[in-house]
Amino acid sequence: MPDFVKTLIMAGIFTLLGIILLVWGGREGAWYGNILSQKRDLREFVYSWPDRPQLIALQIGGWVSFILAMVSLVLSLVFWMRR
């Protein structure tokens, strides 16, 4: 199997992982906001304190995965051009 095909497969995997993480992070944040908005003490909802880093971490992981997918696509183009 040529090198550019391997990197294209890797780019596809990273793209799927990025989409999954971004959707998961968005749903998790919306769910958490809905739960907090139903409570009587809304201090945590209004002031966003204490911070919940795990909600942002999923979205950051999704963007990192997209960046790795783009790097893999460029690398596959380089391998294809050198063929």
C-alpha cells in the first residue's frame, strides 16, 4: 500500500474523531446548561463558577484532531507528488 494512501486513511480517521468530539462536547455543554438552569440556586449557571474544564476539553480535542487531519492530508499530497 502506498504511503499516501496510509496517510489519507489516517486523515479520515482524525476527521471522524474530530467530528465526534465536537458534537459530543457541544451536547455535553448543552445538557449541563439545561441541568443547571433548572436549579433554584443559579449562581453556578450565571457566573460559570466553578469552571468545568471537561466541557471545553472535548471541543479542544476535536479541533486538534481536525488539525492533525489537515497535516495528514498535506503529507499524503507530498507523498503522492514524490511518487
